[in-house]
Amino acid sequence: PAGQLVSYYPLQEMCPIELSSDKSLVASYDMSSVSMFSVKLDLLGLRGVSVVDDVCKAIGIDMMSIDLNDPLIYQSLQKLDCQHGLFQIEANLAHKVVNKVKPKNLDELSAVLGLSRPGTMAFIDQYADYTCHDIYNPIHPFFDDILKPTGGICIFQESLLKMVHKIGFSLEEAETVRKLIGKKLIDEMKNWEKKISDKIIENKLDPKIGEILWKIAEASAKYQFCKAHSHAYSALTASTVYLKNKYPQQFFLSLLKMSLHEPDTAGEIFKIQKEMPAFGVNLLPPSIISSKDTFSIEGKNIRYGFLAIKGVAEKAMQKLNDFRGEYSNKLELFEAANKSGLGMGVLCPLIQAGCLENHEKDKKESRSYTVYQAQLWNILTPREKKVALDIGGECEYSIVNILKKMLTMKDLKGKPLLKESRLATIKKNSKSFTEIYSANKKYEKLANWFYESTLLGYSYSSCLSELFSTPDLTCVPLNQVVKQVGKSLYFAGVVGDK
């Protein structure tokens, strides 16, 4: 969000100016003061706008050509199960409001966004009765002409402005009330209780009208949406609903690309990929052969991109591209990584995420063991690596076996290729790697699930319920626990906010 000042005259002639921390020019006055002599625009950077723009460019349409009254939009909103990426209605409260109200047009969708605010959320059920069952509960006939379109509820700031104006205040005075609501100035709003009461008496209106108006004004002061704001937002919401249901592959691709700019990329990918199968699209795992820098279309699915893997930074991409190729065995692969400058901090996450599995000749070798071998390779001297490449085939390309064989080998001068003292040094330097491998190999599938979830945001090879299910132990969904009274229950899950 950014507040931008617009002025006919040069701003330095209008107010004192200073430099911000990033050397931008900013006004020294606060936002209330500058609004007295210039126009203040609040500009928002919205991910939803970028997603819509990106998808429309990908499919070759103008985003302004989307029909906001398309039946597809409102059919999709009658029972919304997959809300991720839908502007404003992916949050839990707004999602619940959508499923209660079941909006059938843009006005009702706009009301959904307005109802998902502190000042109006108490009226969600009442509005749902109006949209779903045509039940209208007027608060007072005096305000029917203003509130009938929104089911007798004052959802927007403009409605309150009209109500204040109708009892006798000027439009300027009514606008003052609207501004207090928009800025959530609750303390200043209290001054209007007596003003409203006096105006009711002055114009000889039913005292009940003043009581009702004050209750609405008091509740609205907790924050109420501006109708113009809500309609603009609902247009963007409708656009995201349309594109997600009409062009799901391109929509999810755009969301996945945007996830790279989120603070919690892995958490965002987890939410996105969970919905994709419902739209006939799957997130394919990363592959050293098939993956590109970022997410990409592959058939009817989307292939995971390298930059989304935790531990793979953009500066490593050139090295990674230099490294990519076909290798006949993992020792050649390790050597290629070294020559391309791809460090263990990148190579090991690639292995643990399953990117290199299509290079394995022996599919029985675990990822944990491959990582262990890569770390051992990194400890060897150039001379030891050259020998390892020569005799790797004889030792099943196992560095452990290669080191054992090297103990029995001599060079051209008759000296041992590997001394016991050197082997002891290798063991000492690899002690921590050995301990990690020893722990991981006991629970290989769980280790794969953990590393995939940590590095990618989701696990494609297994799920917790499969890992812990046995003939004697059945995983029970949490919503069925109440039916299992008197039985011992076991749960497998992740502690966190996902």
C-alpha cells in the first residue's frame, strides 16, 4: 500500500518535504493534514490483479473483456469448496459468507465483501435469508427506499450517508459521518448521537428513526466498506472466479509463479497444489531433465520449477543449467556438480526432493544414501576422485566400497592408494553425515515425506496416513472421532499453521 499525493502546484511549495529511508520524497505532514490541501490517493499492489493480467496474457484475451455476469462465475459460487487464489473470498470468513449468501450476481457478490467486515458481519445470516429465501426484514419503512436493495441491511458507507441525509442533514454533513466510519474514528463518532437526536426533533420525525440510525452508525464505526470500493473489488473477485474455472491450468500456473514472491513460498505451494486435482491438473515433481527455472506447463499438468525448491537460489541457476545433462552413473553426476560449481547446499536439496531419480541406474538406492554418497564425494581429493571414477563400476558405484578397495590398491610406485590414516580422516570428517544417514535410513519413507514437504511445500511420493497405516492400525479422520468413543485412537499429523 502507498499513499500518493497529487497537487496542482509543486509539493515543495505546499508543505515541508523530506527524504524517506529509501531516498524517496515524502511529505513531513501526516495523512490527515496533507488531505486538507492536496489529493491523497491510496494505491494498492494486489496479487489478484497480477494473476488476472498474467492469465489473460497467457490465453490471449483482454482482461476487460471478461463478462462479469457470466453464469459460470455464479454457478461456481453456489458451493465454493476451492477458494484459494480467489480475490478477497479466499479468507475463511469471506469464504463462509459466500457459501451462506450464494451470490447470483455482481451486486450480491459485492455485498458478500461488504458483509465480511467487522461493522456488518452480524448481519450475514439476515442477508443470506434475503438472497436465498427472499425474506426481507425492514428496520423501518422510512429507510426502505435506501436499504431494500441490500435486504434491509446498511452494508455500505454510501447507504449510511443517504440515511443521514434523509433525516435532514446536508450532504456535506452526511459525508463527514461517512469519513468517520471510513477511518474508524469511533470516539469522534460518539458526538453524533446527540446531533442525530436533535435533528429528529427538529424535523418532527419518529424518535424510533433516530434510535435506529444511531445504532447503525455506532456499529458501522467499527468499519464499513465503501460501496465503490466493494464493487471494484467484486469485479476483480468475479474475474478470478471466472479464470480459475474456465482456465484452471493457466490460473494455477500463475499462482505458483506468484508464490516465489511470498514470504512462505512452501506454505503457499502447499495450499495451491492441494486444490489442483479437483480441476484436473496435477503438480508434477521437480526433475533435472524436465524442470525449468520456474513452474511450467507440461501436457495437462504443471511441472515444478527449480527456483521454488528451498535452498536453490536464483544465483545458482546458471551453475544448475551448466550441470544439467545425462550421466551414466552417480559419480559422474557428483563430478559434474563440482565442475559446474554447484555446491552441496544445492545438490543435496535436489537429491532429497527427488530431482535426480531419473539418473539412478539402481532404483533401490535411497535418496538419503545418495545424499550421503554426495557428501562423501565432496570430501575426497581430486586424485581419489579420479581413481573412484576408474573403479566405480567394479564397486557398484558405492563410495564406501570404493574406499575399501582403494585400501588394497597401490599406485605405480608401489605405494598404497589410500592409507589407513587417510581413511580415518575421511571417517572423522564425515561423522555428522554418517549419523544423519543412519537416522534417515531407519525411516526412509518418512524422511522422503519430510524433505519433500520442507523443500517443495508438499509431498508427492507419500502421505502421513499411508506411512503410519498398518493392518492393526487404521487412521481415522478427525471428524469421525466422536464415533470412536471407547476405543484407542492414533493420529499422525504436522504441528503448524498449514
